[in-house]
Amino acid sequence: MTDYKSGDEREGISEKGAAAHNASSNKSKVGHAGYRNVEPIITFDPSHREKIITQDDSHIVLGGDRISSKASGYAGKGHTKCHMIDLVVGRDPKLSGNPSFKGDAARIYICQRTDADHSFGLVKGEVGSNKARSAIGIKADGVRIVAREGIKLVTMGKGTELSTGSKLKTYTGIDLIAGNDDKGLEPIALTHKLEDTFEFMLKEILEDKILGALQEMINNQSGLNNEIIGALAQSPESKVAMITSAMKIQLQALAKVQACRMAGVKFRLRHLAPNAKGWFGSRNNYSN
């Protein structure tokens, strides 16, 4: 975690601001106990359609989709139905009064039509990147959502009417992406499905098939050993019968082994294929 930076940063303030600070009769009050501070403030450069509510470096902008210069976003390209509300604090001084979705300190961006993933620099993931959709984007050093009861992350999916009037034809899930890197994205495991998978593997394959076949082979081999000992002094006909019995036991053992192999194939088809009924991964939600 980055060390906390000093909260008394006045480098870069205007000459007027510096003069006001130096002329203050009580400098100890400046910025304390609700008094206004003297600090560098970036002057926002609004477009003609934007209405701004500003106090120091806290801003609410009402206008059209704009992610940087006045020519950016759907509003900058002359589109209709792309109204936005941009709540931002701590503007990036490097962009000369333009919005910076990368460098501004904190932002809540609400827009009727925008390319939110592109604006915030997000990877595609499994959900994909929205284009020309209504969106709400939140960005800051840390984002905390706190509920006194529960929190739900819900996607509506197939049949839902979008703000554009079209209807969704598929279901879209939820991506939990660490590091803004979607290379290692995997379906989230479902606990009950995974439990059923291990239970099936232990009971149906290990206990019933493998251990059952092994125990039967041990019992048969023990019986065969006794027959061999008893047949050493028997007639040729008895020895032929003994050999026939041994071959029968061998074939039965091979059948058991083959049954184990088939159980493994069934297990793979039932649990390990993404389209299988017992697939333990989520079909919609992914994480890395």
C-alpha cells in the first residue's frame, strides 16, 4: 500500500492565492474548522451545453457524454440521447481543465449513452465491453459499498429491454477481475455442484468400482491359490478344469477394470465438460 501523502500541498497555487494566504491575519485558521483553504485548483473548461456546480475542486457537471476534450464522447460527435451527470473531485492538473477518467481523483459518471469500458480503460473480460449504452461508472483510489443488510449484484439478461429500446437476446453474468487483467479468467465454482462432483467421484468410482473390483480380485486370487495347491495331486481332467476356472476369473477381473474405465468416462461427461448437467463451474460468472 502506498504511503499517505502530506495533506498540506500548496505547490502550484496562483499568485493571487499565495498573496491571500500570506495576507491572512490568522493563518492557523486557513483550511481548518470549515474555513476555505488555499490550494491549487484546476479550472474546468466547460462546453456550451454544460452546466457546472463547483466549489473549489469539487464539481458536478450536467451535460453530454464527454470523457476528455469537448470533441470527445457521443456529445462531442453530435449525438442525441447522451445526457450525463459527472460528479468529480480532484481534477488532474495535466489535462488543462478537461475530464480525465484516468487521472482525476474520484468520479461517479452517469450517462445515457457512452462507451464506459473504453472510458475507464477496462479489459473486455467475459461480459464484454459496452458500446453506446447507458452506464454508471465509479472510480477512486478505493471504492466501498456498505449495506446494513444484504448486497445483490443482479444481471437481468434475456428479454430485458435496454434504454435504447432493443431487447437482450442472451444472458450476461458478472466478472470479478483483479488487476484489470482478464487473461486468467475462469468460471466461478459452485459449492453444491462441486460437492456433488466429489461425492460422485468417491462413491461411484473409488468405493463402488475401483475398491470393489480390487477386493473381488483379491478374493478370487486367494481362492485360485487354494485350488492350485489342491490340484497339484489331482488328475489331468481336474487340472484342465482348474485352468478353465482361472481364465474365467481373469476375464471377470478384466470386465471390472473396463467398468472402472467406463465410470471415469461417465464422470468426465457428467461433471468435467462445461455443457454437462453436473458442471461445477458457473456458466455466467467469472473471476481470476
